[in-house]
Amino acid sequence: MKLASLKSGRDGRLVVVSNDLAWYTDAGLIAPTLQAALDDWERCEPELRALAESLEHEAVPTGRFHEREADAPLPRAYQWADGSAYVNHVELVRKARGAEMPETFWTDPLMYQGGSDGMLAPRDPIPLADEAWGCDLEAEIVVVTGDVPQGVSRDEALKQIRLVGLVNDVSLRNLIPAELAKGFGFVQSKPASALSPVFVTPDALGDRWNDGKLHGELSVQINGQDFGKADAGVDMTFDFGTLISHLAKTRDLIAGSIIGSGTVSNKDKDGGPGKPVSEGGLGYSCIAEVRMVETIQDGKPTTGFLKYGDTVRIEMLDDKHHSIFGTIEQTVEKA
């Protein structure tokens, strides 16, 4: 089952989308918004599934699904917490700084609390006031939970995953060092993130969803050129059950909480840092990572951050080369 929110007010209008992302049908008689459906999932989920089946059989009124008319599936979410499940990425960050990585990083996830009061639509521009801030994309996987009790186990946490999607977790890299130096965390350096046009129930992903991980190539392009082709299911140290359990150690999570994987990152075949796509590698899911590799290999980075007019495209295709979640496509614009 695939769900989306068409632009309407602050919280969108819930629709069910066909498997090929070509058509939609209104779900307002079941729940007006996706958050309302998540709040009453036991009742809404079977009704939404029945509506999705009717949509595939052309048994309900339909409209063409245009991704440009889609809002973020959850335009306002109660929580957005982003992990760093690909420890390879963290290791490269520290290696580029000449810092040792504590062994606990392999056993205890990193996570930060992001702003979720205004998630960007998949085709919204990336607003940037100053290019000197070092604007970067971060292509990631996200899951949306139901109500999760405090102290939940990893296995029980997996049962609370309602939906899976993609996110562009925008980062302002040159603002990060000063914020982290204060000993607290990200605020100004983490502006609004953009979500994929549709979120998908785990069962609809088939074998791609396995043991709390989404498997498949996460395609990243910058200005039409291939930048990243990392497999989201490879080199993921912490699965989503572990990330959710970590977050819920001391608190309940409310239905509609969004949990991110962190930047998807693969090692090269020889176990070393990933190589650019142009050199036969799997590339990168953020610019910072290629800059880290350049620093490690050449002593300094040469790849620049995003500039005004640059366009970022993020998506995942199925085995028939059809988009699974729709496309995040954003252009950097002067704020």
C-alpha cells in the first residue's frame, strides 16, 4: 500500500496511490490526513488496504497522481529523529579530521533530534540564504512508527514500523563545527528536510524489506549526473528496530514519529572508502563524504557544496525500473 498527501492546508489531504504511482484515490472518508490515519491505525489500516485494492482494480474514482502536487506525506510530524546507521560514514568523518573513532560507535547508535514542524514537499526548492554555509544533501531512508512504548525491544520496535520512505536531510556543513563545539547539538545547521512523494507499507516492499533494513540502490544525481548508487541494505550497522529501540529507551514515541537512517554509505569492494560513480564505484549519498575521501587521499577536499541553481534528485527504483517512493527533486534557491 502506498500513501501520499496532496497539498491542502498545513497537513495535506490523504490519498492512496497506485503501485505504479500513476493514479490516486481520495481517502478522506477513512481519514482526512496521514497523521489522523496513524493515530487510528487499527481501524484505518484495513480500510485503506481495501481502498488500495479497489484502486488497483479501477473500482473507485481516480485522478492522475502528479508528484509536483504532492506535499510531504507528513507535512508536520510530531517527531523527526535521525540516526547514523552507516558507521562507515561516521568513520570517514573522523578519519578526515585525524580523530580516532571510539569502539562504542559500533554498538551504540548516534542520533539527533531534528525539526519536524515543517517538512518540505518532494519538489520544493532548498531555500538557502548564504552559499558560504556549505549546503549539502543527505540521501537517507526513513520509517514512520505507530505508538512505541518506552523501553521497547528491537524486535518489538520492528512491529511498530508503519511506513517506509526517503528523505533529503539537508545539512549546512560550515555551520556544524561551531554548533558542535558548544557541546549541545545541531540547530541552525539542520534546516528543513524533504520527504519522498509517497510512503510505502513494509509488506508492499517484498524482499527489499528484510530484517529492519531496506535493500536496493539509492540513486542520487546532482545536476543530472550520477553521484551515488549505494545499496541501502549494505553496510547498515544498525537496523531500524535498533534505532527505534535506542530512541525509545527513556521515552514513549508517538504515532507519526519519523526515524531516519542517516546518510546511506557503502565501502568500496576492497573495504576502503567508496569511489566516485565515474570511477566505477557506488559513489556517495552526500557531498561531505566525497570531500572526506578527497581529504584522506589528497590532503584537501576539491568537490564544492551545492550552489544556487544546483538540482538534487533522489529515488529508488524497483526491479522493473519503476520508482518505488517517487522522486525527491529539489533546486537550491536564494532564501
